[in-house]
Amino acid sequence: MSASSRSRRRAVLAAAALLALAGAGCDNQLDDLVAPTVSVTVTETFAGTLTRNGATSHPFTVTSTGGGEVTATLKGVTPDSGAVVGLAMGTWNGAACQVLISNDRATQSTSILGRATSTGSLCIRLFDIGQISDPQDYEIEVVHP
């Protein structure tokens, strides 16, 4: 083997050794370069008037790919703060709320809890269960990812 071949071989071996040592010293630092998944919580407020035998739906969008808990709270009903209504949560298909979770005896301060598994369009629905006689103004707070 010539001197130049041995010299090239040593240079290649030295470079390989340096790369191996550099890789061993990284200790998975590449994982540190990847940003962690951050779930942002959004609070939305919906308001309107519920009439006798009426219903209303409010769509909202979950933007976190990891999903998360969704809570809807009936914050206020006026003028009758003791009114009993239906409060439901479901998926929004572009035209209607397809109910998945429902409380058919909700009163002011009642909450319902669901879980979104990914991004998508959800909705909250408020409806008369035959208990109100006069129009009721309402406010619903939805907290979601």
C-alpha cells in the first residue's frame, strides 16, 4: 500500500471516528429541535333569544390537531333565570347540529363536557323542552381547543 493510500485511509477513518463521537455526544438533541405540540384553549361566547318551542345552534371550530376537552356552560337566562331548557353539543355538518351529548333539563350555570379527538366543526344547541312561555335571552360560554 502506498503512503498516499495509507494517508487517505487514515483521514477517512479519522473522519468516521469524529462523526461517531459527534453523534454520540448529541444525545438525541434532534428531538429538542422539534417544537412540542401546544394546545391553545379558546373561549367563545354565544348569545341570542330562545322562543317557545324554538331551538338555536352555534357552530365553532376546534383547531388543535390533538383535540381536547370541550365545555359548554349556560351562563345566563333572562328574564327567567330558573328556566329549564335543553343544552346539547354535537358535530356541525354545515347546516345542522348533530347532537352527541345532551342535557334535557339544563338551567342557568349548567355545563356539559365533551371531548374532541381532532380538528373539526362542532356546535352547541339550546332548545325549549316545552317549559318556557316567554322568549328568554341566553348566553352560552364554550371553552375548547
